[in-house]
Amino acid sequence: MLPQKTLFIIMGVSGSGKTTLAKKLEEIMNLRFIEGDDLHPESNVKKMSQGYALSDEDRYPWLKNIIKRANEEEQCIVTCSALKEKYRLYLRDNIEHSVLFICLEGERDLISKRLQNREGHFMPGSLLTSQYEAYEPPLNEPDTILLNAHSPVEDNVQQAIAWIRANKEE
């Protein structure tokens, strides 16, 4: 059974559909949705806007902001790329909740096309390569499900909900 305090982190590279999936799950599960991109320090937004990839040192203040915000909630859904295993471990170790990761994976070419059509976001599509280079798939990590970013969002919603329900019954 899921603990009362559970954080669902929707993770993946930019353009994988994290926000879209999170908003759908927010509606269905009646949980607060926190857009992780809104928690980036201004220096990170400026750096990415100028086409520079974030370093590990740049990411930790952002992860700390996510942790602080998540710990204020009973249950919530947060979007966060969480590209490296050490970021996911850091989140797990510092969030006071049970943490479940829902990972969206997809082929670079298709994700790149999504980013070309996206408007109003600070991260340019040119940084997608750096995200794929940094990405460490969460294979065999606990409390994690991998979903296909190219599947219809409704299919991913159903798979995520079925997985969450299965976790509740354990």
C-alpha cells in the first residue's frame, strides 16, 4: 500500500511529454502538480536560454528547490528530468515522501521534432543532445516505471495508473 506521503516524479529528457502526462495524472488523481521547470534558479534559466547545458553543480540548487517544494505537500506530482542516477538517489534520500518515478523514454529524432514545435519554453532544442548524453536509464531502480514517450498520452496515463494501483496493493 502506498504511504500517505507519496511523490510521483515524471522524468525524462526535455520534450518527452512530462508536463502533458503530469497534467493528465493531476486531473485523474486529484493531486497537486508542481512544474519542476518553474523551480530552476534564474541563473539556470539564463544559461539554458543562451544554449548552454547545465552542469551537475548547476542542477543541485534546482534539485534542492524541488525537494523543498515537494516536502511541503502530502502527495504531489512533480516534473523533473532526473537524468542521472545520482540525481534520482539525491531526490530519494532527501524527500520525506515515498518517491515513485515515472520515466518517459523516446527516440531522439522524434523528441527533437517535438521541441522544434514547442513555443514559450526557455530550453532550446539544441540542448537535447546534451540531455541524451547525460541520461542514465533507470534500469533496475526501485519504484520506477518506464513508459514510451511516443505512445498516446492516454495509453501512458492508463499504464501509470495501473502501476500506481499495483504499488498500492503491495
